[in-house]
Amino acid sequence: MKAVKSSGLLVVLFLIAGLLVFPAYSGAAPAQGKPVLTNEDCIKCHSAPPTDIETAGGKHKDVGCIGCHNGHPPTVKKPIPQCNDCHMGKPHFELKGCLTCHKNPHTPKNIIFAGNITDACLTCHTQQIVQLRDNKSKHTLLNCSTCHNVHGKVPQCTQCHKPHAADMPASECKQCHKAHMPKIVTYVAEIPSKDCGACHKRALDLLTASKAKHKTFACAFCHQVKHKMVPQCQDCHGAPHPAGMLAKFKNCGECHNIAHDLNNWSAVEKKEAPKAAPAAPAPKKKK
């Protein structure tokens, strides 16, 4: 009997040892790693971000949910990364407060600014600020976001300025004016004379009514390249008169009037000196 009891005790001890060594035998699940999530899992609860990324995600389209959000609470306490975890190596990426302008990281290029943003713009748009500072105008005093309140938006000049003429469309402003140096007026050779006449009305009216050959030329034919450039008559006509006459009359206009109204002296009125007002009678002395 003692042998039987001893062998039974050994069997019990063996079974207990086996349970300790092989816990799976008791029905306990084996230790597992963190659950692996996929982009398809994210969409089940978060429908808006995938839609945003698909419509305006830019390069974020190529990243996927898991590329940015490494896990999900409670397994991961901070699943939202910092922008500069990926974006680095340029001055713009060193700025703080990314979400001030890039309000939705799922639509990163839909950028809306407050009305007082300049410094952030300058980290990318360096040439524009050089033009503004080197060519002083009222535009120089403005913040970038005064005109560009949405990233990439180029406003029409007529948003703030009246056109020079009622029939001048906003698209023609840029033929002469560059927004970041508006006082430096430039134009192409083919610019219509009516555009010049919007500011220089008297000159164009005289030229249009003239009987001289000058009326056949566009304004830009003579006033080439640079605004307010006034050519010399000799640039086209050389020295058409004898040297003695040119020495006596050095100014062509002394004989030919002005270039917009050549040889039309009937329109020139000599101003007479104002006549002196008659003297007031002296007051009579009281007797």
C-alpha cells in the first residue's frame, strides 16, 4: 500500500510541475505583442481624415494613417506626431506653431492666414520681400497676408485700387505694374495706346487729333521700355537742318511745337498779362 501511495503522490507532483512549466496547458492565452493596426482599421471610426487626404492631402496621400499615427490609445498615449518629426532641413520647418497656418494636417496646403502674417511667408518667398524693400511704396508697409489671405491666392489689383479707366479690366493692370514694386512701371512694346491714355489723356487726345505722321505711332513706339522716358527728336530725325539754324534754335519745340501736336501753333494761346484793377477813389474828407 505504501508503494501505491508513493507512486500516486509522484503523479500529482508531476502534474503540478507540468502546469507550472506549460501554462498553455491550463487554457491561458500565450503572451502576444501589440495589436497591429492597418489603414483599413482607422477608416472604421475616422471617416473624415481619409476623405480630406484624398481630396487635398498633397504628399500626405503617400504616407497613410499608420505612417503618421504610430499606434492608438491606450496603447500609445500620444498618437499625434509633431510636424518637424518628418519636415526638417529648411528654415520654414523651423517655425513654431505650424497649425496656425496649416490648420488641418490632413489638408496641409489649404492654408488660411490671419491678417498680420509676414515673417512665416519670408522663409519661402524671399524674392518678393527684396522687391518690396528695394522699391518703397505703400505696399511695403503691408503684411503679406493683407493681400494673400489664402496661400497661393493672387488678388486682383482692383480689389483695392480703382482702374485708371472705366473700361480697363483688372487683367491689364499687370501689363504695367508689378505688385511687389508697383511704382516701377514697365510695359511691352505692344501695349495699346488707350492704356497709356488712361493716365496721359491730354497727350493721347492731341496725338489722335494731329495731322502729322506721329499720330500713326503707338505711345510705346517713342516711349520705349521705361516709363517717363522722353526721346530726343534727333533719335529718329537726326540733324535735319543746317548747323547754323540748329545753333540758333537748340530746342526743336521752338519751331515745331510739341511732339504730340507738331506744327500746330494755332492751338497755342499767348496769355496776356492781367490788367491792373482801377484804383479805388480816395475817401472824401468830412467838412
